[in-house]
Amino acid sequence: MRLIQYLEEGQPRAALVESDDAVRPIRLAGGTYALARLAIASRQSLSAVIDVRLDDDLIDYQQLIDERRLLPPLTHDDPAHCLVTGTGLTHLGSADTRASMHAQADESELTDSMRMFKLGVEGGKPTAGAAGAQPEWFYKGDGDCVVAPEAPMPVPAFAEDAGEEPELAGLYVIGDDGRPWRVGYAIGNEFSDHVTERFNYLWLAHSKLRHCSFGPELLIGELPEHLEGTSRIVRDGETLWEKPFLTGEANMAHSVANLEHHHFKYAGFRRPGDVHVHFFGTATLSFADGVQTRDGDRFEIALPAFGRTLRNPLAFEADAADATVQSL
């Protein structure tokens, strides 16, 4: 089961994806967030809450896109109550060979990044109920940093780079008792400044304070173990760069449960009513292949199991905002 969110008379509305061409509205005000809150309160599955509220009529999917009414598949009315975070060094990918070499090297010879990766390989998938290795963690922003699918991705004037990161994202709502509930998964473009990060790893925090996008569809239920997708950059109507990427737990050093544990173990991340968007990492970047993006380039991240492709054009900002602090 897959859902989208769209605008109807200025308010979010959720719909079930029936096909590549049509969606079926769900009769409940407040969109996906309201569905999740109702499922939590009534102790029902999300699918059960949806099944009895499906509309009889279908809506043209492409028309919603053309009319710029498509939203991220989970939002909060107050952006300050949506926390966007992520984890890195979680996927195997091309790091397999390096990991096998470093595993036999003296611990003092490893970089901090490789030590972190090695910890995940050795302890990122603990037995059920146990806590495994702690992953790298970063903060991206609140709900104001989220860009809707098909909408332009802003690049601040001070940025050194504007690079895609094709990832899975977990989408969550916190219940009234402080328990996190996973609503589902979506394709994400975590989007980072890799030049800033490369200059000094302690600038990772700066490199992540950028916009991001996820969706357009929300996958409800179990996550497939193995997922194959394609990430590409389109410039002036032509594919500039394209590469496959792998995700799902079969291609990860950490289990999703372990990544979730080390995020939600903090009481501040279990505030009732909040929405969380948590990116799970990637092993594929155009930056690693020497690509430099520019204004108007379009990111396209496709993962067939998640329905429609996530697409966002880049919009470089010419002027930096005045961040001068004034004394009161």
C-alpha cells in the first residue's frame, strides 16, 4: 500500500495510489498525519483506518503534479514540530573492499570515518531487542527544510556544493504517550554540501543544514530486504549523470531497528505529536564521480517499489541573507 498527500482547498489530503495514473482520496481531514494519529488512538493498523475511508472517485495523478498540488507524503501543520535528521556510513556499497582491508589494519591507522563504518559492520545488526553499534547522526532542520516533490530545491548563496544523496527515509509520528510509531518509508534526496564536508569532517554538521525532499509516495508495511534504484541528474533535457544504487537492510551495515533505537533513545525526540523524518544513508553520490551541479539541473531518484520518481530541480540563490546580529 502506498499513499500520497496533496493540497485540496489549501489543506493536506491523503490518497491511496491505485496506479501510475490515478489515486483514490481518503475521507479524513488532515492528511496522513491525521490518519496516523487516528490509527494510534484507536489501536488499529494504518491500512485498516484507510480501508473504510476510501472515496469512490479517482483523481488524475499527473494533474495533481501539473497543478503543483503534490505535497511530501507526511507533514505537520507546524514545521517546528517536524524534525529532520539522518545517519551516515550505514550502507555497504563500494565500501566493502575498503572495509575488508581496514579490518586487518592496526586500529590506529583507520580514519574516524572508517572506524565508524567498521563499528557498523561488526555490530550494527544486533539480535532483536538488543542495542547495537551507535551510528553517525546528524541534524538537517525542521519541517521548513522539506521541499515537496517536483518543487525547486533551494541552494544558499554561501554553499560550496549542491549534491544529491539518494536514500530511504523513515517517517514517524510520536504518540501521546511518547512512543514512536513508524508510518512508513519514502524515497529521499537528503541533499548535502559535499565540498564543505570534504574540507574538514568536523564541518559535516554545516554540510547537512540544507533543504531535502522525500516522496512522492509513502510505502506502508514491511520494507523489502533488497532494493535497487537509479539516481540521475538531468541538464537541459539530457541525462548528465546516472548511476544505480542499492538499499534495504541486505545492503546496509545497520538494521533499521538499530538506527531507530539510537535516534529515539533520546527523550527530546519522543515529544508527543511530533513528526520525524529520518534518512538512512547511501553509498551513491554524483559528487564522488566529479559532477558539479548548476542552476536548473534536475535530480531524479527512482525506486520502482516506491512508485513514482522523486524529482526536484535546483534553484541557486544569488544573494545571501543578512545574518548580522543586532544588540538589543
